[in-house]
Amino acid sequence: MKKDRTHWALAVDIGGTKMDIAFINQKGELQAASQRMLVPFKEDGTADPQRILDMLAPFVNEAKNKFNDVLGIGLSVCGNIDEETGEAVLVANLYWRNVPFGKMMQERFNLQVFSATDVRMALIAEVLWGKGAGYDHVAWMTLGTGYGGYLFLNGQIYGGAHGFAGNLGHSIYDEIHGELCGCGQRGCFESYVAGPAIADQGQKAANEGRSKILKSLQEKEDTSVTTRMVFEAAEKGDKASINIIDGVVRKLGISLSCMVNLLDLDMIILGGGVWNGSPDFVNRVDERVRGFLMTDEAKRDLKIVRESFKNSALMGAAANVFLKKGVLSFK
């Protein structure tokens, strides 16, 4: 594979509700702005793989017609993906279990498909092209529709025995009193700190009469309580919302500090929309994390930073193609 010529990949990132698509080269340059579409769902609540493929077909045709050297499709999905087969083993937010989506895509479009979980893809982008470059011990953590991450240890991606390492969001906080999680367990950290969980807690406060501000915001916008409303209400001094966000900060501090105490990381890179909830949210979580760390060295040296890209998982989907084809490497 010639490294001095421009190679292209079609990058696809399928999240819990939205799907982003872009053409990206090995320098991390987008041919044009990424395109965003809503993930289609069936009546039974599961994401519809055939309709997703139909939506992707025009982009694949464009890639084949426009670029002389398309090395493949990079597929990022928000759940546990078998990297070898492309099977969606468990994607809680899409309600997929053992869906052979990577194989379906490859057979439909006759292009090599390189699949992985979105957090793995995001981490690849960060250590190749972003803030993680030059560090050997990095974790990517996303907080949005879900909560989870991936690991870069000793200068290499660390996937664990099955490629699913980094599922911090599905560590258990309270299996007795916790809410049921999309993964099937009860009391996962994700079911407390992810965007939908924050919104659900806010909705409960509004319904029970504990938050006049949330009730007012909900009625004004004629919709259910959203994560944004909870942060907004907290900024306005709403006690119920303040308590919700305080609880989220504390639980994130516990979760992330356990990971740092276990792995002695250089850096945690934060992605996902919930980190934008309020101007001080990241700093508050940072303070909580350091307060729970064991060593003075970790408290001093740990870097907690925001992601480098608008969509790191999308960038990483392309970067993974170039890694697999030998165009790029970590060293």
C-alpha cells in the first residue's frame, strides 16, 4: 500500500438516534462536511438494518464514482461489535443483539467493511490525529445517549479478551434500587449519568411537583423534560435539578477515578453532548475525580480534556480503515 498517495474511506457512525457519514482521507481531512440522518426504527422499537443500508447506498455509490482509491467502509456503532465479523453482539440503544450488520453491509456494497464500537473508533482518532497523540495510556469516555469508553494502554489499543474493554457505563452502581438498563442489568452507571437518565430524573421531579421550573420549561416547549432543561433549571437555582446534577457529578467522579486508580492513566478524553451541559460541568467532574484518586502522582499528572473533533467516532471509523490497510500506524 503506497503511503504517499491520498487514500479515502467512507466513514459511518451509527449512534443511538443519529447517523453521521463522511468521506475522510488518511490525513484526517474531510472531503466535505459530514451528513447527519436519523436512525430508522421498526414498530417493535429495534433499529432497522435494511433501511439503514438503503440510506447509505447513495454515499457508497458516490464513493465508488468520485474517488479512485476508496480503501473501504469504516463502521462505528454505539455498542459491542465483534471486530472480526462485524456482528452487532449487543447494541443496547438500538436494541440489537447478534445482528450481522457488518456482513450485511459488505455483501450489499461489495466493499471491505471495518467495524468496531464507537468508543474504540473515537479513541483511535484521538491517539492518531488528536489530543491523545504522543501519550501511551489514554482512555476515551463518552457521555451522551450512553456512557462508556475504550482504552489505549502501553501504546496500543486495548480491547480485552473479546474486544469489549472499557464498558465502564455498565459497571454496577446499585443493582438493588437502580433502574433497569438497556443492557438488561439493573443499576448500571449509565442508567444514572447518561443523557436519557438525567432527563428521566428531571421528568420524575416535574411529575412529583418537586420542580416548578422544570414543569414550566416542559409546558413552554410542549415536550418531555430533556437533559438540557435539567441543566438549565439547575443554573436557575432549581433545587431538584441541582440535586440531580450533583448526583451525576458524584457518580462520574466515582466511576472515572476507579478506572484511573486501576490503570494509572495519562489522560481521559471526554466526548459526547452531555459534557456541554453547563460551563462548569467538566471542571466539577474533574475535581471529583481527583478527590477520589489514590496517589499524589495521579492527582498531579492526570489530564482530563475535551475531544479534539466534532465527531471523534466518525473520524476514527476512517482512521481504522487506514490502520487495517497498513496506511497508518500508532508508532
